[in-house]
Amino acid sequence: MLSPRTLVLGCILCVLAFCYGSPTKTLAQTSKPADSTQNTDKTLQQLLLEVRELRITIQKATISHTRFQMLIERVRVQQGNVDSVGRQLENLRSQLADLRASKPRFEQQIKDGEQLLDRTTDPNGRLVIESGIKRMKAEFARFGPEEERLRNREALLETELQTSQARLNELNSQLDALLDEMKTP
């Protein structure tokens, strides 16, 4: 894509080439020197107006291009944010599923330990089993608060994901509007 300066310089060179390179009658060849001067002045005024219009068009295109680049960068950053929050949410849901899946297994281990305790008559063996059951119960007691913490974090991440996705959608709408604006002459 040509830079705006190159485009303006090219337009000016074309205008100058048109003005000085085109065949025109000299004042000595014409019977009406005033008409020739007026025509030349009129042509130069039209060319000058055209150059000004080209400059304004190039400035608008430059501004649109800058806005377009900024929006693309913002969309890229926001998409990264949405992806990151989405991954965090997936990992958290995986942890929550693992926690929920291990709950019944832990309950069964405690139950099995209590049944083993009922069958054991050796006092030293009973102490070891009781100690193991206490540890498992203490660890099982942490499941409730941990599950609650994970659920609260999940709710926060879901809200953050929705907010980030809404912002991304807004940026995409702005980008679409800018593209439509650039398409119209």
C-alpha cells in the first residue's frame, strides 16, 4: 500500500506534468491573450481544488487506517483475555469435577476403615486404624469448604468471561462499522 506522502507527491507531479506538459497555444499564436490566461487560471484553480480534495481524502484514509489498526489490536488483546479466562474456567471446572468424584471414594474408604476397626481386636492395630480414620475424616471435612470456594470462583470466572465476551463483541461491532464506513465512497 502506498504511503499517503507518496500518493500526494504523485498527484502533485501528475498535476504539474498536466499543466506544463500539455500542448497549449502561446500568447503570440492566439488572437485573444486574455481568454487564454483566463482559461489557464481556471484550469489551475480546478487542479488546485482537485489536489486539495485528494489531500483531504488521503487524510481521511490515514485516520481510518489508524483507527482500524488500533481496533484490530484491541480485538486481539481482548480475544486473548477471553481465551485466558475461558482456560481458567475450564481448569477450575476440572478441579471441581475431580473433587466431586473423589468424595464418594473417600466416604467409602472411611466406611471401610470403620468396618475394619470393628473387626480388629489388636489394640495397636486399632490405634493405627483409628488414626487413619481420623486423618481421612479431617481431609474429608476440607472437601466442603474447598468445593464452596471452587464454586464461588467458578461464578466469578463465568461473570468475567461474559463481560470479556461482551467487550469483544462490542469491539467486533466497532470494527464492522469501520469497515462499512471505509467501503462507502
